[in-house]
Amino acid sequence: MAVKIVRTSILPFNGFSAINLLGILFVHHGVYLSNELMNHERIHTAQQREMLFVFFYLAYLIEWLVRLPMRGNAYRNISFEREAYANQRNLHYLETRRHYAWRRYLRRPNYYCN
């Protein structure tokens, strides 16, 4: 799955290596795009496509808001992020990934994420 890459000094926000918006990967100049990082972002692209982009962002925002008052890191406990982080080292994950696989990560957030 091809991902368009845009190098910019504006996005992503401080503390992040990359941000995937509508299947376009925005990264700061000088950020090394490892196989794991690229796979993480390809997983997000698959999630976005299967949810027709707008529903992905809506669900992402709602889940983040729900997880904010919970114990642990709200961002790292979002199901979309949990799926991507859990599988970013498996470079063949997208070949066998089922649609809506992120749903498996909705329950039991990982409270130990920083």
C-alpha cells in the first residue's frame, strides 16, 4: 500500500514523528522513516480507508475524549493506535489483517502505556 510522504516543518505536532491525514504522511525534515514507522502509518491508512476517512476521524476523536479521564495515556490507548503499535513490527500484517481489526483493541486499554 503506497503512502504519499510530505516533508514539512509544520506537521506533525511536537512530540510526534509523523501524522497520517487522509492517507498522506506528514513528517518533519530529517525524520528517519523506518520500516516499522511506515508499517504503523500504512495500518492507519487501511483503518481510514475502511471507515471512509471521515468516520475514522470522528471515531478517533470520540475515543480519545472518552479515554482522556481514564487512567493511562489517552492517545496510546485509542484502539486505532493500539492496533498500529501492536503490529508495526509485523511487516506482513496488512496481508492478513481483517477489516475493522481495530475493534479487538477497544476493550482492556493498556494502562501501562506512557
